[in-house]
Amino acid sequence: MTEHTHGMRGQIIYSPYSSPNGGLSQKAQQVTIVGPDIPAVDPVASNAPAVIVAETMPGYTVLRPAEDPAPDRTSYMASGNYVAPAVNGIAWRGVFGHYGAIPLHDRTESWAEYQQMSD
């Protein structure tokens, strides 16, 4: 995966149902959205890790960590948290077409956890 050094800052909005299971929203309060169509104004930092724009199904946009999950973990899924504009709402609207929050898919589970919850 391409390593991005700059992107657009987003603020994590924690829901009462937050369950990141060790995901980045458990440690950070902001993220840096990176990618080809994202303004590269804010640096990626340990307290604002890189996330990318993804679709879980056509037309359903989410943000997920830029790094792939470890091989012993499931793919990313919803953590119950969201990302909203940290500073520049106009840039956010230019990228996403609205000012609203985007679901954050940063939760992973071990395959044993996944199997236990799927039965």
C-alpha cells in the first residue's frame, strides 16, 4: 500500500455503543484521511493515524485504517464510531458532498472471536 504522509484531518465522534476492540479509535481522537482525491494539508501522526475512504457496498462510504489488518484478524468492520470534519468543513464537503459524519470501520476480531459471535 502507498504510504501517505499528508491528508485531511477528521475528528472521531464516539457513540455510546463504541466497541473498537483495539482499533485506532480506542487510542486516537483524530484521524488523517488520505488518498488520491483528499487535500494533503495535515500530516499523518501517531495521534491522528491514516485512514482511507472505502465502500462496503455501492454508495455506502466508510473510513477504515490505511493499513490492512493483521492476517490473524478479520477485515475491518464498524466500531460504532464516526469521523466528522475536524476543522475545514468546506474541504470536507468538497470531498464527500456533505458536512455529515462518516462511519469508521476500524474494529477487527480474531477469527476465534468472530466464530464465537457468529454461532
